[in-house]
Amino acid sequence: MDRDTVTGTLRRYEPRDRDAVWHLHRTALSEAGTDPTDVPDIDDLRDVRATYLDTGGEFLVCELERNEPSKRERGERGAKRLARPASDAARESIDGQTGDIVAMGGLAVSDGDGEIPPDAGELLRIAVHPDHQRAGYGSAIVVGLEDAARERGLDRVFLWTAQRQRSAVSFYRSRGYEGTGHRTEGEYELLRFEQALDGDPVTPGVGDE
């Protein structure tokens, strides 16, 4: 099956993204069959900067220019590239724009409380808008967060996802993540996945998400 390549901008979260990130969180969970009100401990999304950026972690978003067609709208034809501005100058080029946030994800690092090992990072809040899934945005977010973990000297990353979110489970397994545990929270069975960060950073390609 032909797959679209990715267009848009992968960048660090900015305060102006707050409402869009919150909306994406709720929309993606609902589409996957999870009631957003069932998800505990969501205060991190109310203050992304304090939770992720000010503690040494990272939070990335994929932004499309407003009116950029979704995959559903453009069928099986795609745009041509994903721009990944890493410098402040590149990020400044989109200041003031009001694009659509179609994907997001965070990297949390150890704060000494033991929940996250000092050599690991936890991937959190990874989501892709339903209208833009299977177009590579999930892969771009995950690769960006893996690269951020490498830059911080971490050896591995891990995450939890609901077993009922089959597309997410398949996505992580396809990227080489190994199941390393599970737990139950309410009616949800959660699976733990982990990936060793061997080798150099990679360029994001087109994935299933």
C-alpha cells in the first residue's frame, strides 16, 4: 500500500499550543475507544512547560499550516517532506502562525523520586489526530523524542499504553519496542514497552501512525 510522506513542522511545544494540545489529547483518546475522563494524572497537560521542559525533558508537536488537507481529504496522495527545525531561528519562523497541531508527545526524565530510572526516559501523551493517522506523524514524534533522549545521555525509553488501543500496540511493536510488563488501572489493561537507544539519531520516515 502506498503511504504518504509527511509534511509540516516538528517543533518544541510553545505556550500558545496549550488549548490545541488539550483538544488533541481528548480527541485521540476518544477515537481509540478510551474515555478521556478515565485517564488519571493529566495535570502535566495543564502545564507542559513546568512538567516537561523545565525539568530537563522534551515535548514536541507536529504543526500543519491551517487548511493543509488531511490524509482523508487528499486520499492516498501526500505532500513531500517533514521539516524538523532544530534551531531557535527555525522555530521563530512559525511564531504567530495559527497552524493545526496534528500530533504530539512528551519525554519525561528522572527527577530522583525513583519512578523513572536515571538512565531512562518515559514517553508520554503520544497522540495523532484521527484525520491524520497512518501518515507518519506518530513516527516523527517518536523519533524526535528518541533523539531528545539520546541527546540527554539516556540509554533507553519506555512507555505505557492501553491494550485495547490495538493500533498503538502494533505501532510500537513495529518500531522494535519490546513488551516488558503490564498493570491494571480500573477497567484498562496497560502494557509497558521499552526500547534501547542504540546507534545514532535517525531521520524520521513514514510509519503507520
